[in-house]
Amino acid sequence: MQANLLLQVNTFNRIDDEGYLIRTDAKIKGWGASISPGFSYFISKHAALEFSLPVVSFFHQNYYAEESLYNYDKTNNLKLALQNFTPTFTFNYHF
């Protein structure tokens, strides 16, 4: 079982030709979490193959634009396994 926590912070700045900040145009902030069960198969003492499938994921995002009349646009994104069927295969080497 794998659990992830996500954090996003983006700022879009307007810069003049000399490299000075004119103003901040937009800010995006977000957070999320996901759970992905799976299994590992150890090929050798140090190498393993992993398979995981996301079951549920959630992401919340705030958007603020300086020139917008609707400054705080909030979105929530919830995905279940049937909406987000993206299995993951990985190879790990353990030292």
C-alpha cells in the first residue's frame, strides 16, 4: 500500500526587460492525497518489481488572479479507481 501527500504552490510574476518585478499576476495553491495498493516481487536480494493501482485520489486547488473579478476560484477533484485507471510498474534497486 502506498499513500501520497501532495502540495502545490505556484506564483506567476510579471518581470520587466531589466529583470525587476512589476507585479504578481496569479497565485495557485493546492493540496491533495492519494492511496494506491499494490504488491512487490523481489527478483533478487536487492532488486524488486512493484505494481500499484490508484484507488482514490483527491486534490484541492485555489486560484487567485490580480485582474480577475472572481479572485478565489476553488476546485476539488476526486477520482476513484474506475475514473483513473493508470497502473504503475516500477523497478527498485535496494542498496
